[in-house]
Amino acid sequence: MFGTDGHLLAITQERRELVCSVIGLMVKLGLVAVAGVSLVRLAGAYQQRMDRNGEIVAVLELEQARLARARERFDQLFMVAGEQRLIREQSQWIAPNRLRVVWQTAPTPLPPSPSHP
């Protein structure tokens, strides 16, 4: 068919090399695809972590501000005139020898008393 056996062997050898090259190319393309997908997933996970980190930083700043206000208030209460400042702030406290009056908007009805014959 092809003439000589050497020519036939050369064609099969070229075909094997071509098949091996195609297989190698497919493996490389598969690895590149896997690496690309992995990088995309890693980028998504990184962005999600950065968003969560931003939320945590915002909450931390709020809590640090609350702590600074609480420390400042604590320091004010334990200064030289801190007791008087606290008493002025707590004007709703009852002075000694006074009664507290609580006003209600509507009196609660009393249950009917059972009559004894």
C-alpha cells in the first residue's frame, strides 16, 4: 500500500507523536482550566473575607468609641467633685424623708367581692 515498511513506520511514528502531543496539550489545558477556576474561587473567598473584615472593623470602632465614653464617664465620676456631679445628674432620686408619688392614667378596676349570706 504505502510502498516500503520504513515509510509505514514513519507515518505511525508521526501519528504517535501527534497523539502524544495532543494528549499533552489537553492535559496542559485541563491544568490551566483547573488553575483558573481555583483562582476565581480564591478571589471570591478573599473578597468575602475582606467584606467580613470591614464589618468587624466597623463594629470594633463603634465598641472602642463606647469604651472611650465609658472610661471618660468613669473618670468624671471618680474625680474630686464626681459625687456631686452624679447627684446632679440623678435628679429623679428621692431626697431623704420624702415620698415618691406615682401617677396612673386610669385606675385598675377592682374585682367584684363575693357576698356571704
